[in-house]
Amino acid sequence: MSDVLLVTRHEGWMELTLNRPERLNAFNEALHAALALALAEAAEESWRAVLLSGAGRGFCAGQDLGDRAGAEGPPDLGETLERFYNPLVRRLRRLQKPVICAVNGVAAGAGANIALACDIVLAARSAKFIQSFAKIGLVPDAGGSFFLPRLVGEARARGLALLGEPVAAEQAERWGMIWKAVDDAALMSEARALAAHLATQPTQGLALTKAAFNASAGNSLDEQLNVERDLQRAAGRTPDYREGVTAFVAKRAPRFTGRPA
Ligand code: LHQ
């Protein structure tokens, strides 16, 4: 595995650290490739949660803007999205286990929206989120135009995207953009505890919960009720559901395996 991404394997969960701190962990092709490989491994059944974070003082400054310096003619940024960012966002959303993001510092451009693509976002109090695209003549990508209005509403989403002003972690929490702002010193221990906890939970049920939310964005209530029926049917057949009910009735702690039906 390339050192632009640090992969740490814990008991049942993987920790992925973007590791280009001198560029605030901006994405180049090597980082995309390493992350794609790591997320393919994370999809294996033995991994039950993923934690994504950044090395150094930033989380991720989006696309490495120096990557194309010197290239002739206008670049095809659509192709960059098609090849790298769109598959990454789809992988994060479709991964059948929770993905926690620990935003340890600035999250800008695609870096901000990759954080928002994760399931649970914790941010250090000193961290900020910036839709930097407006400052360089681009549009929000990596799912930003989808996630932002759904998380914070149209008015705030449009303001953020058109002005490119930073949102501090506590403001992001108040606006419902992220799960929680935590003290800088506590960020990684809290994020790791959360990942370790989730890795002991009913993974199939959590994966089906992700699927329900993924489907919800484009569905009517009637359609979503049907989705819930189908997903609950699948959840009801998992060994962890059986274990959860058995443990509840026996008044003992459940021992979930995360295995499929
Ligand atoms: C960087 C970057 C960076 C390279 C900081 N690249 N070096 C998708 C598809 C295809 C193409 C285009 O884009 C996209 C999606 C996108 O993500 S577009 C948006 C790209 N990102 C940005 O526009 C953010 C650019 N960065 C910034 O505005 C600032 O660096 C922020 C506000 C993130 C942090 O500011 P500071 O804390 O003041 O740090 P800094 O600016 O001094 O940065 C530290 C170093 O990191 C510095 O290098 P140096 O050698 O001078 O120490 C920066 O040049 C480098 N860096 N972002 N995206």
C-alpha cells in the first residue's frame, strides 16, 4: 500500500488516513488509487466499520490544484470526476458498513464533500468546511450539490456554495451538517471508540439502514415504505436480529457477529 494513504487494521475495523499533509491531503491520482484499493478491502465481510481521517493539520483540501500545472489546453474535469471522485463517493455510500469521518482540520472543495458522503462525521472544534469551488470558478462536486441542500437546506447550501465561506465545526453541528464537533484533543480517541463500538454492532442491519437512507433521497413516502418493508424483511432474516431479540429476552448483552443471513 502506498504511503499517501495509511491503513491501520484494528479489531474488526479499518482506519484510513489521508497522508499528504504537506498538501493538506489534497487528492492526486496516487491517493485516489490507494483509497480505492483500501475501500475494496474494507468491503470484505471481516471489516465492520471504517474510520477516515487526515494526517497533519488538515483533513483534505480537495483536488490537488498543482497536479495539472503546466498541462496544455483546458482540462476535462468531468473525466476526473467520472474516473475518481464519483466512484469514491459511490463506494463510501454503498459500503455495507458504517463509515465514520474524523475531520481533523480544514475540509475544502471535494475534501468537504467527501466528508459529507460518510455516515457519521465528527469534526475537531478547530476544523472548518469550505465549498471552495466558487473561488476558482467551479461547481460543487463529489456529491456536494446533493448532500448540502439535504443536510442544511437550500438557503444555507446556496449561500455556502456561492460564497465559498468557511463553516466552523460547531456551526456545522448546529446546522445539522455533521454529527458532532468535539475538542481537538479528543477527536481521534472519540472517533476510534465510535468505530470500535460500531464494529461490534449488527453490521447487516446497519448496512440495510444505509441502504434505506440512500433510497430515501429520491423516493415518495409510498415508495420508501415499500423499501422499508423489503429491507426489514432482509434484516429479520439475519443472525444478528435473532441474537438481538434472544439477548433482550434473556436480559443479557448481545453478541453480534455481523454475518449475513
Ligand atoms: C494545496 C491545496 C490544493 C494543492 C492547499 N492543492 N496544494 C475535482 C475534479 C477536478 C478538478 C478540480 O477539482 C475538483 C474538486 C475540488 O476539490 S476543487 C477545490 C480544490 N480545493 C481548493 O480550492 C482549496 C485550495 N486550498 C485552500 O483554499 C487553502 O489551502 C485552505 C483554505 C484549504 C487552507 O488554507 P491554509 O490553512 O491557509 O493553508 P495553505 O493555503 O497555506 O496550504 C498549506 C499548503 O497546502 C500550501 O502549500 P505550501 O507549499 O505553500 O506550504 C498549499 O499550497 C497547499 N495546498 N490546498 N487543493
